[in-house]
Amino acid sequence: MDKAKLEALRAKFSGENESTIYTPLYKSIVEKLFDPNGTRVAPYAGVPTFLDMPYRQTNWQAPDFSDLDVAIVGVPMDLGITNRNGCRFGPRAVRTIERVGPFNHVLECMPGADLRVADIGDVPFRSRFNLDQSHQDIEAATSKIVDAGVTPLSVGGDHSISLPILRALGKQRPVGMIHIDAHCDTSGPFDGSRFHHGGPFRQAVLEGVLDPDRTIQIGIRGSSDYLWEFSAESGMAVVHAEEISALGCERVAEMAREKVGDGPVYLSFDIDSIDPAFAPGTGTPEIGGLTTREAQEILRALKGVDLIGGDMVEVAPQYDATTNTAHAGAQMLFEILSLMVFSPSVRRGA
């Protein structure tokens, strides 16, 4: 090594300067995370919350969300499952994951500092047995968040939870959607029920809360393609997983942006969009899916989309002894939260 270069490095990064961070962006992150003694809270310490965000105990009879921009809420309900149940344990599993965030080095944001965010607990359910009533409870809870001008970010639970959330978000006008999943979830009744996790977006369109002409579904694959004719018939764009290698993640994200346009958009992420090699802990795994890196690349390329809400669903931790699925779910939740930093619709308080 050049001696002059070595001496310059020693002068800049050792002695009294050994803890100095010079890059302005990185310096601002460090100042928010570390105390004057150079330490920060250990990631494994304290009570676990979504993405280590502050916990807000919520009185659901008279909630006060006035000082929040984004509310992360657990939805531990899997009464709409058609295959392996257990994603009612998803929110708890995602809360236990540490070392996700707080800095998004690609989007160059720190959502926990850039937004006022809290884990507000779980949707209060009146019954653990009644699916229709549970959907009513989800809609009621989400409506309280939305009516307060706060953006909901929900952690399921099965994918049927998206229907009551969309009812709350789309009650004034239908919204667009970016949907990342192995399945289109636009089928008809299953065993006599229209409200299972394989059909929420068909119902949302028919109820007038989801605009199919501003909806794209990404990562679709598996043996159930014959169930999804409603997607094409209604005007949704469908990108099969087999197409993504040729298209590339950047082009897929560009297609999503073109489809949803400038209007309000809901982002729904099913963990089974990711290949079971990376995320086996889910109820309906399908091989041939996205890698975790591809999923991140697509999500990050959506920066600036007008997100008004989002969800991450279907983590069933008991099918994954490695906790990789919950880890992947927490990371995707962080990516969605990071996107909300740049959404025009997300309120930013003082």
C-alpha cells in the first residue's frame, strides 16, 4: 500500500476519529440510532414488535391514531384457508424477527425515523370461529385507521383479510392494486363460501372497491391457473412467474407502474410468491417462485407509487423450523413500509 495513502487513512479513521462517520446520509442514520456513548439497543432485547417499531396499546372502542402516519396491525386469522392452516400465527412470528432495517440502503430511507410509525397490536376479533364476523371486525378496525387519516399496513393471517381491508380503503372510490403472489385469488365459491383466501380480489371487484383496470398480479404459477379466468376477463394484468426471467425485475416493476398509473394503490404481498426454497412456511407453497432478491428488486422499483395501504400475508411458521419464512416476510414488510416514505398519500406529521 502506498505509504501516503495509509497515513491519510490513519489520520481520518483512527485515534480521535475512529468513530467518525463522514458520509452525510450515513452520519444522519448513526445519529438517530446510537447514543453519545456509541451504543444502541440490542436487537434481541425488549418486547418484540413489527420491525422494532414502538408499540402502541390501542383502545379499539375509542382509538387515537392522530399522531401516526402509518399503523402496522396484526391480523391473526386463518379461517379462509383452503389447504394448510396456521398463518394465524404469522403476526407473532414476524414480530419475533430481529435485524430487519432500520435503514434501507437501496431506497436510502429510514422509515421508522422518516415516518411516525407504530405497531398498534392486533385486530380485535369477537370470535375465532366465524369467518364472516371476522371480516366485519377487520373492516371495522381498518376503517378506524383510515378515517383517522393513517395508512394501514397489515400482517396476516390468510389472504382473505385483504377483502375487508379493501372495503375500508375503497369505500369512497375503487383503488388500484399491485398484487405479488403465486395465485391470482380471483376464483369463485369454494365449498359453498365466496370469502376464502382464493377469491378476495374477485369479490373486491364485484363489490366495487377494487379497480381491475388498475390491477396487476405478479408471480402467478402452479396448477390452479384454470381458476383465474376472472382476472383476465375483468382487465387485470397477470405476470406469470415463468415470464419474469425473460422480462427482468425492472421491466416487471415498470409494467406495474404503467398499469396502476398515478391513482391510489394497495400493495398486497403473499409470502407464497417467494419460492419455497426460500419461504417454505406457508399454506399453499408452489415451486418455481421468486427469489427473495427478485422480490426485493421488484418492490424497491415501485418507489413513488401512491400507496394508500398494504399487507403481507400467509406466513405459517410451523412449517419452517429455520424461521426463514418469517424472516422473509419481515423483510418484505420493511420494503413496503420503506415505499410508504415516498408515497404522496402517506401523511407526514411534524
